[in-house]
Amino acid sequence: MPKIYFIDVTNRDGVQTAKLGLSKLEKTMMNIYLNEMGVFQSEFGFPTTRHESRYLQANLELTEMGVLKPIRLGGWIRAIVDDVETAFKLVPNIRHLNLSISTSDQMLYGKFQGRKTRDDIINNMVEAVDAARALGAESIGVNAEDASRTDLDFLIKFGLAAKEHGADRLRYCDTLGYDNPFTIYETCRALAENVGMPIEQHCHHDLGMAVANSIAGAKGAIDGGQDAYINTTVNGVGERAGNADLVAVILAATKSKGFADKYRLGGSIKLTKAAKIAEFASYAFDVPIPINQPGVGANAFAHASGIHADGVLKDPENYELYSFRELGRGKPKFVETGREIIAGQYSGISGFSHLMGKMDVSFSSREEANEILELVRYANVEAQKPLVEEELLFIAKYPQIARKLLTLTPLE
């Protein structure tokens, strides 16, 4: 039976959200949390963008060190040969790529202004796939942007060409959130049956159906005999109305009526990491988690009605589909209400050593402490907010990796 895998795109689509962004250290922490959660792949950035190069290389070093395993780190580029060559020039050790090109008639005439034909789209894509394989790509996803507004026969032709040239997956992009669960099911099933390769679902939330569409599309792919790869972002961040929320999609895939009995996840997802990653994303993006967010919202397990309160106290399953403990919730949170020492961009060695000592981190010399403090200062300059405890611990443990994350070299 084919299975469902998760490819999280927070570090690619999520950071493209207008008015939002993450520092390179925050993106790295996101990869670490996704790995801890058991997500199959993180679309960790843009290998053709120079300011991403050191961050991408540093994270691939973490993979080699065993810190970021077994998660795959995949880059997003346009499906053109120039982008492929630039990606391998800037990030020579990248091994997983998603190549994207628009496929709908709307984009042919509205975006490309008639300068490209359908044949050009396919030719550009297969040339890019061939180039990526020749340069060492181990896995390649081919993205049909605006697939939900693309003629199905052309999508099948596009997918077959990608498969013939060695692509591993076809990403069906509901770029504008135009689909509904019924249409995306039929299309993903048809693609799975007629193309014969795994199908990715990349859904946006413009009509409020990103999670439902992701599940329906995955069902269509599996019913068509192929693995499904669902794209998600943490807390549903993303362009315009956002993408399919990671935690909500996992809950839907594992808890919804009749679904989990038939459709299985590939690999082991640790749902107990959900609250942690959602809270970090909220802090890093500076966007509150909605109180009604599935699983991780403040009201997800709150009961005010007398009937509900009485029922949940007698048996939680009366009014809760799943336990808060499954989401990693329920532990007390400690908030400093007295003296607080914060490591910021103007911190001194005394206060910093005190703070790290509270985390059981000691330094062999004052010089070592100053080296780590200097990196912490720069990390604060980039993030413009105090670092969380695990960021401080990361810098103390991997100072050379942190140095790469914090090094930006503008074009000369």
C-alpha cells in the first residue's frame, strides 16, 4: 500500500510570506525541530540565492555530522538549466531539488506573455532535470505551478516527460487555493494512474481548504497506486492566506474518520513535538498562534460549557478526539517574574556566563566564553529578538556552524 510522506516548506514558501521572515539561525532551528518530529524532507531554501549559500552549506554540514538525519534537505529552484548550474555552483553538495515551472494557460499568457508555448515548458523542464541528474542530484521533484488551473491532459504529458527523464515526484501545485477536496482527489488520482509516479500535494488556503485539499489529494494519489507527499508549513504560514498547516494535516491524516484505518504514514511522526515547533515558529515569525488552531491553539483543549466540562471530566473522549499529551502539551511553563538576565547584542561576559551557567554550560576559558558571546551578539543583531534557550545551546555546541549562518557577503 502506498504511503503518505511530509515535505515541509516553511523555510521556502513560509519565508516568502509578505512582512514575515526568519533569520538563518531560526531557519536552522526549524530544520532541527522538523527532523526531531520525523518529517521526511525540509525544503530548506533557495540554492540560487547568494545570501542563502552559507546557511545551506552549514545545514548540509549538520547532515554530514548526523545532527540533521534522517531528514532530507531539499532546495527549490526554477526549472531552467541556468538555475540548476547556479545551484550546484553555490551549493556543490546539495543533493535534493524541486524544479518549478508554471504550466497553466493563464501563466503562459498572463505571466510569460506568450513568450513560451506548452512545448517550451516541457523542454525547459526536462533539460533542467537532465542537468540536475548530471550534476549529482539524488532526488528530483518536478513542480507544476498553477496545476489546478492547468489542462489535465497537458499535466499528464508534463508528468510523463518528467518521469521519462528520471524525476522522482510530480508536485501538483494548487498555487491559488482554487481546488476543493473533490476536484483535487480526481486530478491527483488521474495523475497517479496515468503518470505512474508519486504525487506531491502543494495546497494554499485562499478558500480555506488547504488542509482538506491536502488530505483529499493524498487519498487520490494513493487510490491511484502511488505514494503521496504532502507539502506543509508550520502554523500554516505562507503567501497570502497561507499553506496547509503541518500539525493540522498530521492530525487529519491520523485522526479523521476512516482515513487512518486505510491510509498510512511513511516513517514515524512524533506528534509530541507539535507544541514545541508551533511555539517556536510563532516566536520566530512574531505571529501569534490562533486560539482555535487545531491541536496547538490555546483553546484546543479548553472547555467552558457545563455540559462539555462535565463530559470531558468523566471521559476525555466525550469531547476530545485526541489527548493534549499527544501534542506535547500539559507540562508547566516557567515565566521569570523577578530578575532576568538576557543575552542580547550588547551583553557583557559576566551576564552571559551567568545565563549559560543556568543551562549547565560552562566555558574552559574567558576567551572561549567571549567567542561564543560574540556569535550570540551577531545572532541577536540578525534576529532582532532575544534568542531562545535552544538557539543559545546550539551556538555554544556548534560555534563554527553558527559562524557560517551569521556570515553574509554582499555582492561586490
